[in-house]
Amino acid sequence: MDLILFQIYRLLTYALSIYSVLLVIYILMSWVPASRETKFGKIIAKIAEPYLGFFRKFIPPLGMIDISPIVALFALQFIGKGLAPVFIWLSRML
């Protein structure tokens, strides 16, 4: 059972890492507005916008600077760091 939990933990941490990289790519694409109009940009937008949109509802832009992606990345990292204690607890319970 511990092996299955470890595999699930690894899968989730890899998924969070990949999603973080996609978010960084999407954020960097904002510096070149034409890049968001490509097929690649539209695909990444469909993946990243729902998550970033959640934070944009609560964090208004400061002038022309949108800090919600930074907060979103911190939240994603916080979630990733919180997975280890949860899976350790689960392995002890089972």
C-alpha cells in the first residue's frame, strides 16, 4: 500500500511541477502579445487561465502590473509542499 501511495505522491508532484512550468511560460508569453495568438499560446491559455482567473478575481492589478500570477505560483508551490505531510500521514494510517 505504501508503494501505491508513493507512486500517487510522485505523480501529483510531477503534475504540479509541469503545471508550474506551463504557468511560467504563459506568464512570459504576456511580454510578447502576439505569442498568445498562436496555437501553442491558445492551448496554454486554456490550461492556465482557469487557475489564474481564480486569483485575478481577488487580487486587482497594481497599475499595469498584475501580481496575481505570482500569488498563484506561490499557492501552487505551497500545495506541493503540503502533499508530503498528507501522504506521510496517510501511510501511517493505512
